[in-house]
Amino acid sequence: MHFDELQRLYQLPLFDLLKQARAVHEANWPKNEVQLCTLLSIKTGGCSEDCSYCAQSARYDTPVENERLLSCGAVMERAQAARDNGSTRFCMGAAWKGVRDGTQKFDEVLEIVRNVSQLGMEVCVTLGELGPVEAKKLREAGVTAYNHNIDTSPEHYPNIVTTHTFQDRLNTIGHVQDAGMSVCCGGILGLGETVDDRLRMVEVLSNLDPQPESVPINSLVPIAGTPMGGNDPIDTFGLVRMIAVARIAVPGAKVRLSAGRAQLSEEAQALCFFAGANSIFYGDKLLTTTNPQAQADLALLEKLGMTPQMPFTDVPAPAKATEEEAALVEA
Ligand code: SAM
Ligand code: DTB
Ligand code: SF4
């Protein structure tokens, strides 16, 4: 979708924007379901990169304790518990710049993926940069989706990270697509960006071909000791508008209401679901920060008459918006 069209949508009166987003949502996701994903940090802290929002960068003095890669047994325990709690997607994150074939750590990750993929959940990993060989091996081991966020606009990216480039991120996404894995790609709101930066980010996401299978929308969780630790919280209506715009621009994706949910009221979350969010991180912890309690999330879904979504373990990434869907947006 073109930037001008995204700007036009964003500037609509809120209820007009919500009405359009809701129509796209209902056409693509008619069931009032929310996907429950559990996150686990399998390797925490000590990362070489300087992403200025991140608790795990070795460059900042943050409250995070470094931990080495978890054993396969330890990960399996957590994955089984997540499945028993009703999660249908298990996402494993590692604080690495990237992974390289032929290293012991990559072999260990492949072994973890082979085991977790036996449990019947979607398996997502986020390990940083990948080349074509690593992507192919992860896919063969059983990864269904690879998370690699672009985080903000191409223009704002160098203000946030200097140790790798926006183009590096796109290259990894290309390797993931070529290997036949679904792409999970989104960003963070609250990095000192403008609304236009946010819309430029959505423009890039919507023009990926194929479009991402899921789009995480994170609100910055300010981390003491990082350059972004003192940033102001984002405005809830700005978040809701971004979710609505993402829903319209990437109609077949799960739009995941991701980091920062612990700071949102139930009413704000309900508005996000209405605008098109249909996936959440479920369980008390994200990677290093807190998430709402699982019981509270189930109670909220029940109050809203929404149900947890069944897993899709073998779906191709969604294609670009059809002409009918595009027409719906213009209507
Ligand atoms: N190292 C890998 C990478 O950068 O792709 C994977 C882990 S990294 C922590 C995954 C994503 O978490 C980041 O791209 C960012 O979108 C999100 N994230 C990290 N710290 C955050 C924070 N403090 N608030 C909100 N989102 C955050
Ligand atoms: C994503 O977009 N958000 C998740 C997941 N992908 C890996 C990570 C959120 C991290 C929030 C900060 C923390 O817990 O350290
Ligand atoms: Fe954090 Fe990932 Fe950046 Fe490392 S590459 S500092 S883990 S966001």
C-alpha cells in the first residue's frame, strides 16, 4: 500500500477508520478469535548490538542478568507448559546479532527446534541475522515463522541502531521468505518517531511480497539504562489507529498486540481487538519484562466473547491483498 493512502486512512475521524478496519477484519478473520503465543528468552543479554530500546544490549547497564543458551530439556519443559496452558504458538528469542551455520550454538538451536516442533504448536524463533543456509536449516528443523522486526521507518532506523542497517533486516527477511518460512515482522511505537515514520514502516511491511504472516505491534517498554529509558509513553489512540491501519494494509496477517500490553487498561485492549488485533503474547513474561497474568487474559477474552484461536501448523504465508479487499478499503 502506498504511503499517501496510509496517511489518508490514519487521518480519518477515529470511528471512520475503525469502521473500515473492522470491515477488513471481519472479511478475513470472521471468528472473534485471538491467537495465544508464549514467548521464551532462550539466550538472554550480552548482545553485541546497540538497539537503543533493548534491555539485552551489552552496551547499556540494564537490570538484565546475562544467561547462556538454555538446554533443550529446559526449553521443552517450558514449551510443554505453554501448550498445556492453551498456547498455540511458541516463540523463542535469542539476544544475538545473528546465527551462523556450522557453529555449536546454531546446532543446539536446531536441536531445540526439532524437539519443540513435535508438540503441535506453531514454532517461531527470533535469532537475529540469517543467511540462506541458516534459513533453510531452520525451516527443515520445523520452524513455521521467523520473527525479524523492522521496528521503525527506514529513515528513523539509523537513529535507533547503528550496528546493523535497515537493509540488513530486509536481507534477512528475504532469506526467510526464500526458505519458505512465514515472516513475522513488525515494529515498536515510542522510539521518538513521528506518525509519518510509523506509516512508512507500515508501507514497507505491506509491500513485502509475500506479506508477513504476522505483524507484532510493540509499544516501547522503557528500560532503565538504555538511551530510550526515559521516553514518554505512547498515546493509546495513536496505538489503536496504528493497529487499524496495519489491519487494513496487511489484511491476512495476524496483528499481534505485543510488548506494552501490561500498561494498557482492559478497555484499551478491547479497542485494539476491535481495530484488528487478533494475537497476543500469553504468559506472565515477555523476554525480560512483564506481561499480564495468563488468568487475567483469559478472563478478558471471556468478557469480550472472544476465544483462543486453534493452531495453524502448515499454512503458507498470506499473499498480497486481493482486489476485492482493496475495493473494500476504498468503499
Ligand atoms: N536479537 C533479535 C533481533 O533483534 O531480531 C531477536 C530478539 S529482539 C529482543 C526482538 C524484538 O523485540 C525487537 O525487534 C523489538 O521489536 C522488540 N523489543 C525489544 N526490546 C523492546 C522493548 N524494550 N520494548 C518493546 N519492544 C522491544
Ligand atoms: C516482538 O515483536 N516482540 C517480542 C517478540 N517479538 C520477540 C519481544 C518483546 C520484548 C519486550 C521487551 C523485553 O521483554 O525485553
Ligand atoms: Fe536486543 Fe536484538 Fe538488538 Fe540484540 S539485536 S540489542 S537482542 S533487539
